[in-house]
Amino acid sequence: MIIIFFGPPGAGKGTQALLIAKKLNIPHLSTGDILRKKLLDTDDLSQKLKKIMDSGNLVSDNILNKIVGDRLIRSDCNNGFILDGYPRTIIQNNFLINFLKNNKLSVSLIIDLKVSESTIITRIKARSNKESRGDDKLSIIKTRISKYLEETKPLSDYYSSNHLKNYHLINGNQKIEMIERDIEKIAKNKDFH
Ligand code: ADP
């Protein structure tokens, strides 16, 4: 089972992706988490990545496609996987579509979390108090939101028109449990247990 999560920063993709990954016992691939782990290194690449991420910009497609390509061929992805934060651009989406085609796989479910800008700001403020992520400053949020609207929103629009049966827009302004319940309902209808 292959699930893609879409939604703006602060939509709760990571929280929900993790919950469903545990339920289905398949890996949760968060490109944000993978990149943040890389920042712990002290090489030149990690310095470069930190600058890009802290400014709210996107890391290059080549780096992301390599990270995801290497990860998806590992055996724990054989029964499926959950993508959280990828694809974020057309080039990444083309890479993914190609990968799936070459491996005779298809996307089972696309979950798009819709949230208002005020919810995004409230949540990111709360997260910046707890986690101290370099990109969770209010001044950076605007850049992240506009990157999302310019680069990533067209991809969820693509999936909503081309994968109508598997695409689900969910109200991400709700409490965690309510969003979880909505996703579970969809998963049940698809016989995912
Ligand atoms: P968000 O809460 O903004 O969705 P993430 O944890 O998914 O945050 O990502 C944090 C940062 O990591 C992004 O702002 C970006 O710089 C980088 N990043 C994560 N995934 C990608 C991707 N697929 N392509 C380019 N950059 C990415």
C-alpha cells in the first residue's frame, strides 16, 4: 500500500502519517525528518542544507530524488510505504511516477490535508516553542507557505484530477483524533487492515 500525504506546512502530515504507518505496519518516510537527521553531520553538504532549510526554501530535486530513490528500494518498503513531504515539485513527482511505473506499483491513497493560514501559524508557533526547528520562525513561515502554493499545490491538484478515486481532501483544522478518524474511515472503505 502506497500512501502520499499532501498539505501545507503545519497541516499535520507528519502526525497523521506516523499514526497510519504504525497501524498498517509500513515505513513512514518523512523527507523533512531525513534531511534534519543529515543536519547533524558536520560536512559541507549539511551546512548547505541547513542554510536552505532555515530560510524556508526547498532543497534541490537531485538530492531529494537520490534520498527517496535509495530509500524506496530497501526491503522494508516491499509491502508499501507512506510519503510525507515528497513529492514537493513537478520534477520530484516525475521521478516518483517513473519509479512506480518501473516497479509496477501504483499509489493506493492520496490524503490532502486542507488547513487555514491561521491554523498553520498557530501550530507552527506552538511547535517552535517545543522543537526549536530553525525554519519554524514566523518570518520564515511565509516563504514556506508560498513555496507550497507555487511548487506543491499544483501536484495535489494533479492527483485530485487524475486519481479521483484515490484522492481524499480532509479537513486538517480539526483535532488530531478527528483527522485520524476521517483517515481511518477512508482506509476502512478500501479494506486496509
Ligand atoms: P513542513 O512542516 O514545512 O512540511 P518538512 O519537515 O516536511 O516541513 O520539511 C522541512 C524542510 O525540509 C522544507 O522546508 C525543505 O527545505 C526541506 N524539504 C523536505 N522535503 C523536501 C522535498 N521533497 N523537496 C525539497 N525540500 C524538502
